[in-house]
Amino acid sequence: MYDARGQGPVRVALVGATGLVGRRVIQIASAGDDVRILGIARREAPLPPGARMEMFVSEPDKWGELLAAVRPRALICALGTTWKKAGRDEEAFRAVDQHLVLATAEAARRAGVPNMVLVSAAGADARAKSLYMRVKGETEAALSRVGFKRLDILRPGLLRGEREGELRLAERAALIAAPLIDPLLSGSWESYRSIDAGLVAEAALGLALRRAGGRFTHDNEAMRRAAREWRRLAETGEAE
């Protein structure tokens, strides 16, 4: 896989590199030569062992300049915080999960980036009673108006994987119970089943390279299909 200018691996920008999915995106892309990850962050942070990528550190108001300079094929956005980290403050939560996501998307579009992949959450709905799900849904709707040639929204259930730092008690309990609970979730609840973060990362990488335009929303099963397609492309080196 080579970029449109035939100058080596396809460049994909990543924001949210220190989170569970972001770290897996870096690890998976670093294992091959098809995609070069261009990480953009507000501060220095430890990278996964063996990471092969470029990391740019600057304030968010400069991210547009970076995107314009590196001209990536796509933007993968894995930004997100938690209610606890946001100090249980709605504005602090929205500042990351909504305002920063949208500002980054708009900067990428102005820089000419055609594709965006957003890691959202199962149950995202702008009309939801839950603040978390409502903000996710509002953000998805707003992104649809930014004007990307292609927008892929990933809605994973409970993410499984090795997290940095201490797990919250509720998260730990949910992950332990997931193998027992997942089979019981059927119908409209099936989308909340747990899914490995590595699979979500593979899906994000594969979808970032798609050329067909449009807006697409992917549940766990759709992400599994996209992940399989990514593995096929990684083996053959044939981009869509």
C-alpha cells in the first residue's frame, strides 16, 4: 500500500494515541510497512514498545497546521475521557469528547484530509438520557456536517484490552463478567457485547484506507468484517 503520490506508506493521522484503541492502532500499524501513523497530541506520552511512527506535540489550535503540512490520507480519532477524569463536570467532559473532536475534524477537513474514522460508542444517541451517550450522539451528528468525503463511525461495545494505569472498579467487574454476559445480550442489546480493542483498531485502519465516499456506522459485527479486510490488505499490500 502506497500513498497517492507513490512516496511510501499511506500516511494516517491519529489523535488519542494514548488511549486503549489508539495504542493498539500504533502497535498494529508498526508491525507492517503499509501505513505510517502520524500521532498528534497536546503533550509527550509514552508510546507502545516497538512503535514506528512520527509524533507531533503541540497545542490543539496548531493541529490544523500540522495536518496541512503532513497531508495524511485519513484521520483516526480515538479521543475520549471519562466522567471521573472530567471531574464529573459536564463542560469538562464535552471539552474533550465533543469540542476537541469537532475542532480536530474541522481542522483536518480544511487541511484537505478526505477520510475520517471516529471511535464512538455503542448506544450513542443525541436523544439519550445518559449524558455520555447523548454527547457521543451529538458529536456524531455534528461530524456528519463537516464535509468529509468519507466518514466512518465505530460504535464498539465494552472494550477489552490491556489498559494503562488502574482500572475503575466498575470497569474491572464488567470485563470479568463479559464472557458470561455477552451470550445473554441479544437483539437490540447485542451491540453492547464486549469487543477486543485490537479488532477495533484493525477496523479503524482498514476503513481509513477506503476510497468509496459516504457516511457509515459500524457495530461490533461490521468492525469484525472490516478488521478481516484490513488483515487481507496487510497480507497482500493491495489498497482498495
